[in-house]
Amino acid sequence: MSIDTLKVRQVGIDTYHENVAYLNRECSVYRAEGFQALSKIQVSNNGSKLLAVLNVVDDNSIVLPGELGLSQQAFNYLNVQEGTLVTVNHAEPPKSMDAVRRKINGERLDQADFNEIAHDIAETRYSKMEMAAFLVATGQNNLDRDEILYLTQAMLESGERMNWHESLVADKHCIGGIPGNRTSMLVVPIVAAHGMLIPKTSSRAITSPAGTADTMEVLANVNLEPDQMLDIVRQERGCLSWGGTAKLAPVDDLLISVERPLGIDSQGQMVASILSKKLAAGSTHLIIDIPVGPTAKVRHMRQALALRKLFEFVGDHLNIHLEVMITDGRQPIGKGIGPVLEARDVMQVLNNDPNAPADLRQKSLLLAGRIIEFDPDVRGGQGYAIARDILESGRAFAKMHEIIKAQGEREIDLQPGKLCYQVCAERDGVVISIDNFQMSKVARLAGAPMDKKAGVDLLKKLGDKVKKGEALYQIYAEFPADFNFSTSLAQQNSGYVIGEAEQMLKPLIDF
């Protein structure tokens, strides 16, 4: 073996969207090249190149002096066999960091700047620290509307684009922040049963107890390759898949991997993220759901209206027809929070079960109705009635079953976790407030979404009368440690406020 080459070794560490390499401190290459921990290196093999952040180790059980360890993410990216010889060199710093530094200093960036930044991020030239610098520089109100348009365009061009060869391709997106809000799993079968094309690619949860992909995964396979997705959508007119396999706007996924843990979620970045993904998925008509409430992402109506204007501005310039619906975000939607519990709610609505959550049903019908009105053959105002008829007739349930079958049906078990704890009211009164953030946190500590059966089942909603000692919600978990963490948090702060009816915050919008 040449002194310039190292043997690749797969290191079983999930570094989540970041390529990481491991080099033994006693390695001759490390000593000769003067590498430093956290520096960027370039790994090469027969024309294949990988940029990775370097970690230096002193434990031979992780990597030997003649080896280069690669994290799971990096190993899959390089796509070579263990033991393959590779060369290692210093990586050139990304040239577009000059633009990031200019933005930090308050300068305005143009389309070329954003294109270069997006290209370097897509090529994994940015470390997570460098991506964090970009996100902070462009966060809050540091992007004007033209810059948001440039960023959206750059993110869109960073990956592949789907073309359905139809004039009307519908989609919907909620900006998030409301647990249990699983409307996509009802909107898709309703709209597809109407005959409209609605290929729904969804995300997995990062900071929430469940994403649409996590919940759909209880019922069917969601890891669809692009060709698979195309076939299913042509056949069924819709799908509910995970967007990670389609390579649509990959820069967005990389930025989110840094953005969410840091709690950075500026309006400009949100608009660019959502619209780049939807345009890449081939959408021509889009409904945006913006919930407003004291513990939602958007807490004031003025914020919601400003955000709507931004969506409309970028949408108009990128030729996507979009409508924004501002909805009630004062509390979770439905009863279940967590994959299995949310899947149960969805199936109850599809089955027209009298115990189905009325708010989830109503909101889904409103959204589906608005999408159906995109159909030029449907008169304005008729969409809701058509959506309701599709649901009540059983056609939506039949379509959902067809989609599940086409994607790959799973053995469905909608029973929640075996460990259960009831959180009870501490006084008589009326439920006047439910903290969305706290309910999400309780459900996540219980194990959701990794443990599909974990989560929270709401027994009382806003306006419900309660007696002291009456159950407000139930926590479900599979493992004692998660169960203890979750119940301990709920005991400290239940997330519910019990008071008098006149104290309850009125909705900002009709819902």
C-alpha cells in the first residue's frame, strides 16, 4: 500500500446529512499532510470524490493507522467497498463563503451569489458550521423579497425536477407547528378520487412527534424510488411518499438538518424551502395552510398576512398557482399525536366513524374542497360539497386502500404503546388553553416518532368542561425510560390550562 493511499473502513455512526471521515492520529498521511480535526478533506477513488469533515481518533478499534473511516452517510455517498484504496487531500474552502461573509456584513446578494451557495452546499462543500453561518446570515428579516425569490430559484435548481406532463398537478402544504394535523392523508385520497393528480411527497419528523411520512408508514411503504412513484401516481392519481428518495431540492434537506436543531425558522427561509420542494415535485397548483395561534409557529394575524404576501410574490414569479388558507392553530388537530394514534384518527375519518375527530374531518374537507376548485370544471363554492360527498360515499376510503396497496401495504396495527399514563385535571372548569409545543414535547419524550406506537391521545379539547381528577389525555409509550421521561414532564407542566369559559381565547379565523 502506497503512503499516499488509505483503506476505506465503514464506521457505524449516523452523522445525519453530514459526511464525516475518521483518521488515526498515528497515521503517516495525517502526520505528513498536517491535517487538523474539523478541517475539510477530499477523498478520491477512480474519479469519485467525497468532501468530508475530518475527526481525529486515538482508538485503534475505530480506525487503524492505515485506514480512513467513513460515517454511514459518507460511505454511502462514496459508494465503494470496504478496503478500497483512496487518496486523501486538503479540500479547497468553498468560494461562495465570500458571499456568506458579505451577507453577514449586511450586503444584499444577487441570483448568482445564491446559485453559487446552493451549488456548494449540494456538493457537500459546506460543513454544518458553514451552513449555520449562512442560515444565521439570512435569518430573521435579513432577506428582502427579491432575495427570497433568488434563494428559492437556487434551491430549486440544485436537484432534479419531476414532470407529470399534465396541466394541473395539485398539492398542499402546512407550515407546521400543530401536532396531530394529519390532513394530507385525507386530502390526497379525496382529491385523487375526484380524478385530479396529487403526488404528495412529505417529510419525516425532525422536531415534531410525527411527519406525514412517519404516519403513512404505519399503513404502507413510503420509501418510493422516483420510477415507482411515477407508476403509482399514473395508476392511482395520487401517493403519500417520503420525499427524501426523490432528490428534489436536496439543498433544502441539508439546510433543514442544521436549521431545525438550531431553532432557526425565518419566514424567508420557510417560503424558499416549501416552494422549491413543491416546484421540484412538479406542482402547478398549491394550497398553503398557515395555522395561527398563541403556541403555533405563526402567533399573530399580521405575521400570517405578511407570510401570505411572500408566498404569493414568489409563487407568481415562479409560475405556480397558489392559495393561502389561514386556519385556527390554537390547539392540536384531531385526538392522536404520534404515528399510530394519528393513523387511527385518519382511518376513523375515512371510515365515517362517529368517533372520528370532527376538527380533523372538517379541516381536511375545507382543504380538499379548495384544491378541487382548481378543477376548471368545478364551479366556485362547490368544492367542499364534492369533497364531502367523496368522503361520505366511501370513495375516499376506497382510494386510500388502493394507494396503500400500490405503495406496499404493511401489517396494520393501530393499538398504541403498552405503557399508559393519564394526565388529569387539577380543578373543575373549562379547557381554555392547550400548548401545542408542550404536547409535542410530551409525545416526543414518550418515543414518537421513532416508536410508532408512542404518543399522546387527547381526551379533552378547547371548550370542554372537566371535573377535578378527570382525564385530559393519555400518554402511551413502549419503553419504561421514555415513559418515565414523558410522564415526568407532563407532571411538571400538563400543557393544559383549566379556567372559566369566558377566559378562552377566541379563534382569529373562522374554522
